[in-house]
Amino acid sequence: MACYFTGHWLLAAEDWQLGIGMIETDILIIGGGSGGFGAAIRAARADPEARILLLDSMSQLGGTSTVGGVNNWEPGIGGPGVHYELAARLSPNAIGVGRTVHFSSKEEPYGFSRIDPDSSYESSLRRAGLPKPEARRVHFEPDAMAEAMRTMLREAGVEIRLRTRFTDVSVQGRRIVSITAQPLDGGPPETVRSKLFIDCSGGCHLARAAECGMAFGEEPHELYQEPSAPDSASPIVNGISQVFRVTPAAEAGADELPAAARAPEIQDWVATHRPAAHVTEYPNGDLCVNVLPTMEGAEFHSMPYPEAQAIAQARMHAHWRRMQTDYGFERYRFKSMFPLVGIRESHRLVGRYVLREQDVRAGLLRQARREEIIALADHPLDTHGERNVRGVKLKELEQPYGIPYSCLLPKEYDNLIAASRGASFSHIAASSCRLSRTMMALGEAAGAASALALRDGAVYADVDVAEIRGRLGIPAFEEKALSVWGMRS
Ligand SMILES: Cc1cc2nc3c(=O)[nH]c(=O)nc-3n(C[C@H](O)[C@H](O)[C@H](O)COP(=O)(O)OP(=O)(O)OC[C@H]3O[C@@H](n4cnc5c(N)ncnc54)[C@H](O)[C@@H]3O)c2cc1C
């Protein structure tokens, strides 16, 4: 059979190309978003000999943050990780630090973050305890980000296959044995065998297919005793957003509405919902528009993806027209919809430990499993759209908290680890820790753990967490955080 790989290690190692449609690797990563990028770069740099393959169904790396158009790293503690290097590679032309110049109000429901040349990257690394006007975020050009990720992974020796979808899994006892990879541009499916598997697919598709315990929607209070959880479970998940891009125009005016956006139900939706938009400036002066939300999460997940995306896009054309005519954006014109719908939440793993509201609120010093923390976060609990949870809307945290390693580990398998927004978090905790830089940090932890597991022939649960923490620089980073937030151990 034709080998689709082009990388040096694939061509050199014929012994592990087992036959027609069969490939063997050491570490297989499903999903090349923030989590998948973090996992791949950290694993490859820790173990340059390891055969690492990353699959993603989209045409670019970066997932939600590039193909989904979420070109914004919200203010957040970020961790000691590889985001610094990405930012440096994009600097100065494809990245900027943004400052809010317009806060959303009832009359003008949009926030506007413009690039502020006087704000440093470091100033974007804090959210908890900061007055809103002082918060800074990072805006980047999605294509440049995707390209920087690809360059870094290639330099590190990671084999990347885009437009390739994971479709099936084969397991034996407590081990994942192989998966099926389907090239989306034609060609037969291939079986990929691997020693280790990292699920970075956002909604934990690999763990789901392998029948790991999963959660979807709001948990009832009785499950984790979360103070804000509702009395009963519900299928409500964080709302989705179809992000789009607009560009400056010489003349004031408004875009013509596509037919789908003129439909009465779409017009009604815009008139009755009047959702707020988060508008961020690209380095070239275009604007990214993220309407919060475009559709309820439960509604989105109840429909086939193409149907839900078509409705979301029609709503966004209609909403944009309103922004042009009513909110002062008449000197911008529609440029493009992003191909990937922005999904904030779907299925989540129920792993060895489930991060919960109490951990988020307790903070670094008082939360459970402090000795296992492999990533830090300080974004508020942040749900968009309908909710039964009580009073968690954007309540700022006073200090950062950490995500324990056990949140990445499924109960059912020894050679599978999850590092994306679908890792083991409750619905409420996920609303806080889902930010891109946090997901990248989770990925880095999974990558470091994978290199150690390969070195020692260990299962993920037996990898020394202190060594992962040391390799990631977490202890020193925690000390820094404790001093910034004035906390004492
Ligand atoms: C609308 C919206 C706005 C947001 N705003 C912000 C913000 O302002 N700042 C911030 O920091 N965070 C924000 N977030 C959160 C953040 O962007 C995401 O939580 C984060 O990017 C998720 O990263 P991930 O790696 O977990 O998943 P993703 O980036 O979604 O990556 C998952 C990848 O897996 C791939 N994949 C899925 N299934 C398969 C399969 N079967 N086979 C192969 N590949 C597959 C997908 O193509 C995708 O590339 C926002 C999220 C949304 C949706």
C-alpha cells in the first residue's frame, strides 16, 4: 500500500509499517487544537526518538482557536508553558495585546477589545482579582497561529496528518490497541496502532468511542455537592458561537443579507435575543465577532452538525446586519465565517478525579489534590445561554486554582490520557478552565507524562506526578502565583 506519511521516521522505520493500511506509532494524538498542540510539542521535545503522530480532521492546526476563529487568549494565568514561544513567533505583526475600549451595555450589547501597543504580553497573564478595565488579552491572526504551530511541531519531529478523522477504536482489556483513521480527501481507512493515546479531540471522542464513563450537561447537586449546581441533572451545556470576521470599508453601509438570513425565524431570533458580541481587533485592523451565544448548546447538540451550523450562520449574518445599522459598525463589511462552529462544551470524561466548583472557588492553597496540580487557571465561572446553575455568571475569582493530573486519566484504560475541554471537569468547573492557554497547559502535561511513560514503560497512572510538575516548571510557577496574589502556604 501507499504510505501517506512523509516524515523521516516513517520512511526509515519499515519494520513498524506492518502491512497494508497498518501504521504503528509510540504516541498517537487525536486532535490538533490547543490541547493537542501542547501535548505534541512537549512529548516530542522530551523524547526526540519517540514516533509521534497527530491527526486532525480539519485543514489547519489550532482547532477552535484558529479554524473556529477564537483568535483570543482571554486574560488568564496561562502557566509557564509554550504559549510564550508561540507569542514570540507571531510577534510583532500577527499578534497584539488587547484592551477593552467599550464594555457591553443594554443599549449597545457588545464589548470591543482593541490592540494596545503599550500593553505587554505579561499583562495578559492575570485575571483573578483584577478590576475589569485592567484586564488584557491576546489577539492573534488565526492562519499565522496555525502555521506557527505546524512549524514548531515539524521542527520537533512530530508527524502531522490533517483532514484525517479518527472513526473507530479497538481495545483489549485495559488497553487501547488501535484506532481507525479515515483520510477525508479519499483513500482507504488505515489502522493506527500505538503504545499511548492522547485524546485532544475537544469532546473526548476517542474516550467516548472506547466507552469510558462520560458526562453531558449539568450535574445535579447531589453528585458533587457543588454549591451552585441545580437540584436535578439537565442536558444544558454552555452555548455555541459561530465566529465571523469583518473588514474595514471606505464607505458607511450595510451588507446585503443572504436569503437564509432573511427567513422570518432568523429575523425573529435576532429581534428577540439581542445577544451581546465580543469584538476583538486583528493585527491588520479587521475585527473578529464572537456572539455570545449564537445558539443554545443543548439545541445545537440535538441537531445534525451541518443543519445546526447553517442556522447559526444565518443568525450571524442577520445579527451582523443589526450591528452595522444599530451599533455603529457601518464602516465594516462581512469577510468570512469560520469553518468550525465554536463549541464551548459537549461530552466530558468522568475520570479518576472530577474537577468541581469547590476546587475552583477554594483556590490553589485550599483545593483538593494540590500536590497533583499540572496546570493553573483563574478565569471566572462563565456560562453562556440558558442555565439552571445558580449565580455563577462571570463571578470573578479571587485567586488561581489548579487542575490535578487525575482529571486527565480515564478510569477504564491504562494507556489513554485526555487533554482538552472534555477532560474530567464538572459542567460548572469546565465553564472556568476551558480557555485556550489552559488547554494548552493540559496538553503539555499529557505530553510530558507520555514521554515519562515511554521512558519507564509505565502506565499513565503510575507516572511520577512530581516529575511531570518539575518538567513543566509548575512548582516555581506556583510560588510566583502565590506571591502575585499575596497568598501564603
Ligand atoms: C465561541 C468560543 C469562544 C471562546 N472564547 C475564548 C476566549 O476568548 N479565550 C480563550 O482563551 N478561550 C476561549 N474559548 C475556549 C477555548 O477556545 C477552547 O476551550 C479551546 O480552544 C479548546 O481547545 P481544545 O484543544 O480542547 O479543543 P479544540 O481546539 O476544539 O481542538 C479539538 C480538535 O480535535 C479535532 N477533532 C475532533 N474530533 C476529531 C476526530 N474524530 N478526528 C480527528 N480530529 C478530531 C478538531 O478538528 C479540533 O481541531 C472559547 C471557545 C468558544 C467555542
